[in-house]
Amino acid sequence: MMLSHAGVMHAIIPSMSDLAEKRRAALRRYMEQHGLKPSSWAKAAGLSVNALNNFLNGSTQSLSQGTLEKLSAERGEPISAIIGDPVVGTGGFMVAAKAEVERRPAPASAPMAQQPRAEGLVGDKDLPVYASAQGGSGMMLISYEPIEWVKRPEPLFGVPKGFAVYVVGDSMIPAYEQGDNILVHPTKPPLPGDDVLVVLGAIEDGMHEAMVKRLVRMDSRRLKLRQWNPPPGEEQEFDVDRVDVVGVHLIVGKYNKRR
């Protein structure tokens, strides 16, 4: 399978610069409301004294998830209360956290992904949703830069590095459609028959090539993956060399896209 990406990305997320400005504004409002100074707050959270100043003055364009978690812990509030919840832009995709949603029937060979029940949303809005964009054939691009936070579902309760990401592309229809929000457990080892997010090397601007597939088998040399709706000219099953793989992360469920 070709692992090269398309030269032009069809983004379904806000630009990083716009997102950074929204977060700066939200952070400044929070600090003003609570009488916080950036250097003293950073120090109290166990961070470098310049961690917040560099972001607020534009020297850096993001705060890492680890930094946000420390600030959140120091205040005893969810990340969303501190830095806001930017809304996904151009594509208009939003999380649909409903108990039941209309789903298209799937053949027996392509079971639908698990959907967390509404009463299974046990945590605060502290689960990061990472940025995604269109990649090459059967591929997507992801960035470990949160674009919003959603309620934590039960399968990811107590999983500090759990995350979600929007699906881009149609190679896994009907199990996963473009705009579905997959829920990822990055530390639980996947088994053959599990759905996985396979992350490949970084390409540019912190983006990684990635793909949502069914794991057929895995050994020290390669992965065998399956896709339900392969792009024209590609096989339903294919191999990927392990040397090209950064991570193989278990998908524990999804939120359907809003219809």
C-alpha cells in the first residue's frame, strides 16, 4: 500500500493560528477572573515560569497536554474550564453523544464500532480531541494538538493518555464514516480482530500519517490490516512494515457524527 500523502490537505478543523488565539483569549479571561499571574501560576503547577508567558505573548502556538493537565490539577478544575472548548470549524462536525443514533446496516463482515451509552459518559469534559485532516489514499493526517475536549466515556475512565480524533476518509465505511469521533486507548495492547488507529511517522508541521483499520495480525516485522471499503485499485487486506509504524492504538468506541 502506498504510504505517501496528498500534496494538498483538505482540512476539517480550524487553522492552528486561529485556535491558538481563541485559547489565549480564553486563558486570559480565566486568569483575570481568578486573579492569576502567569509566572506564579506556572510555578505553583510545577512548570517553568515562562511556560504560560511564552504562549500568551505568541512565542509558542500551543500548550502541551501535559502542561494543561498540570494547570488543571493545580486549580482543581477541568481543562475545558481553563482554556475553553473550541468548536470544530469548516466541516461542521460535532460530537453526537447520544444513547441511540441512526446507523446504516452493515454486512456481517463489517461490524459497527461500539457506541458508548449516554449514561456511560462518566467524566468531565477532559478528553482531548486531536486535529485531523485529509491525507493520501486510505490515509489521514493527525496532530497531537487538542482542538476541543469532550466528556470522557467509561472505556477511557482513568486512562490519562486517552484521546479522540475525527475520522477523515471513507476506507472503513460502514464501520466508521467521515466525521465520526473515534475513542482511542493508547496503552491497552490491541489483539487480532480489534479496530486500531495506526500512526506512522511525522511528515510536516507536527502532523503524522495515520489510518483507521482492522488488525488482522501483527508480529515483529509487519502488520496485516483490513479495510472495509478500499480505495480504487487497492486490496481489502495489506501489510505495513513495523519500521514505518510509530504506534498501534486500540479503538474502544466512537461517537457518531451529527446527521
